[in-house]
Amino acid sequence: MIPASHEYLSFLMGVSAITDDALTAIGVKVLERHRAAARELLVPAASLSSYTTLVRERLSPGFWNEIVGCQEIFFIFKLADGTVVEFTLSEATAPQIARLCSSLNGDPLEKTSNVLGYLAGNSLYRDLIAASYRGRPVIGVT
């Protein structure tokens, strides 16, 4: 799926404390459910601030959430101690993002080092990344 330029995709997991009703109340559309609490979401730009606040507050420690748009990709990590760390993907932030994805997900750094490629492994993001980020430099660990 390729969202409109004013929309974002997000594969939400690690947030059993966020209900579908809480998401729809802020304008987020649940596209598909996976397992008990994992969901594929469509986030309108108008709901982005409310959505990121909800994720920051209710994300379980040891998880992260990414929000993928046509022009930018955001990451919200909640470390084991409850500290929240946020990044917008760029060449400068890619090494930190890759390391956090590796450590929190247990994947080898070789798998997470190409952050765009790593995200494209999720079928929700694959078409969007191929369409929006084709021709851009590989963003990853150097």
C-alpha cells in the first residue's frame, strides 16, 4: 500500500495498552490486525502528533514503533529502563537506529544496518519504500 502524501503507515506492536477505540478516536485507521495486539495502521498527518504521544506513553519497554511516510520516517524506541528515544531517519541517525533495532529485536547488526531494507522486509512498508525512496542513497550503518 502506498498512502497519500499526507498519510503515514505504522506497524504497531508492543502496545497492548492501546485499544482500537483509542486509535480510531484520534483518527487512525486500523488496516489489519495481527495476533493479539499487533496492527497495521494508516495515520493521517493531522493525527500524527496524537498518535506519537499515545505511542510514547503506552509503548512497552523493549519495543519500538516506526511511522513511515512518503517523505520521512520516524522511530520511537522505549528502552528496557523506560527511557524514550526518538529519531527521524537520516544518514546521520541511521547507525543509531540500526543498533537499537538490532539490540531490541535480537537481529544481527548486518540485518538492520540498511534501515530502509530492514523496514522493507515488512510487507506493510515494502511498496511505499520502493516507490518513495528509490534512487536515494542507502541509509544505513557505514
